[in-house]
Amino acid sequence: MELFLVDGTYELFRHYYAVPSARDQQGRDVGAVRGVLASVLGMIKGGATHIAVATDHVIESFRNQMWPEYKTSEGVEPELLAQFPLLEDVLSAAGIVVWPMVEFEADDALAAAAGLAENAARVERVVICTPDKDLAQCVRGTRVVQLNRRTRVTLDEQGVIQKYGVPPLSIPDYLALVGDAADGYPGLAGWGAKSSAAVLAKFGHLEQIPKDCREWHVNATNASALADTLCREWESALLFRKLATLRTDIVLFDDVEQLRWNGPKPGFDAIAAGLDSAVTETRKPGSRKSASRKIASATRVRTAAGS
């Protein structure tokens, strides 16, 4: 069987910016929740039997203590933030396993779940449903893959190498060098995607990169300056790699059968009816401004939805 692990934070942002708002009888905006629910149930209708959704119940995480500029909820519309707990409740009522993350991030939950499921004999393939480049580090051969549900592009290990120029295990090192504006850390000056990929494709990890660029023998522009920057900003590089490294030591389930969808819980029909009866609003031009760059999902969604 296949296990589908869904980035609920990304999905909520994506639907918030892609669909009109809708007000339920309590006056709450439930448009994005309604869209995500329909999308996930559509996966089940399409044949998914084992599925779980991870959300950022709290945007801030332990990484904010390591790097104060790491992504926060600053700049995110209150009506979007208010839909996180509602989404978690609705999905749970629909019988879908939900992991609302507080200390850790949704990405950590996806990474930990993928690692646990990879070792389960009954699992033929783990599909991580998110376009987040952080999760590329979890891809393993063709057994653990990453799916962008919007573009329908699936990346296996060769796909990750083709896209980033480095294998999955080098993704944290790659992000440490190039940075991740969406997550709020800058990387090292001068280290672009091409030079980082060229160096890491040969050496794999930061510690294995020779301090003397004459030992690199790779096609990297201004190699001497890059080497100097890496030596000078070594501690920053290690910190950024730690920020980019997803946690896999979170115990989320004991058996993959716990993630099997067995139908909705009692009371779901009433919840679904409330969502269905929500009144769709006409979106005013510019009524939903893009969120702060510190929110990774918002950055991805602005590109995806053109908002």
C-alpha cells in the first residue's frame, strides 16, 4: 500500500489564496478549510487508503529560539490563522489522522512519519505531499517520494538530484549555503544555487569541503571568495544547516495501520453540512494581501496562486 503524508499548512495557505472566502453561520471564514477538506477527501476517493495531515498549530517552533529571524506568524491574516484549529477539527471529524504541531513544525512531522513508514514492510511507497524543498531531504530512492499536488510533479531521488544538483542527504547543507528566504535565514553571501550544487555534488557535506579551493576542482565562479566566506561564516553555515535539518525523532504512530482511513466519525455530517451552507463572498481586489516572507507556505502559495 501507499502512505500519503500531507502538508496541511501548505494546503491551507494554498486554498486561502486560491478560493473565495465563505462565511458559516457563526460568521467565520471557512473557505480555505472547505477547500482543503474537499481536496483530501478527493485523495481518498481517488484510492488513498492510508493518509495523515500535519499542520503548524502554532507557526513558531523551537527553531525561533535558535534563529530569531526564523519564520513567525507576523503578517499573516488573522482569518487565515483562525482556520488552523478549525481545519484540524474538521479533518479529525472526517476520520483523517491529524498531527497539529506546536514545539516542532509540520515539516518535522512529515519527515518523522516518512522515516517511520519507510521501515514498514507493508508500505510500498511513501508520498510526501508538499512542494517544500526542505522535504526533499527525506526522499529515498523510489520508495519515499515528494509530490507537488498542484503541478502533479513527483520527485524521487533522481528527480531531487536533477532539480537541485545534489542528493537528498545533502539538501540541508545546500540550504545552509543558499539560504531559504521563506524560512527567514539568508545562507552565505555569494553561494548561489549553481556553485553550492557543484561543490556539494562532489563533497556531500560542509565538513568535507576543503578549505583550500584549489582542491575543489569543480566549476564554481569566484571559488576563492566562496572558500573565504565559508571559513569566515562557518558557525553560521552550521546553524543554518541545523535549521534546515528536519527532526525525525518524533514518535507519531506505532503502526502504519493507525493511519488507515476508516470513514468519518459520528457528527461529521453535521459539520460538513455547516461548511456546505457557508455563504461564498465575492473577493474584493487586493482584499487578501500576501503574507510576510517569514512564512514559508505563504511564499510558496503566492507563486502558486498568483495572489
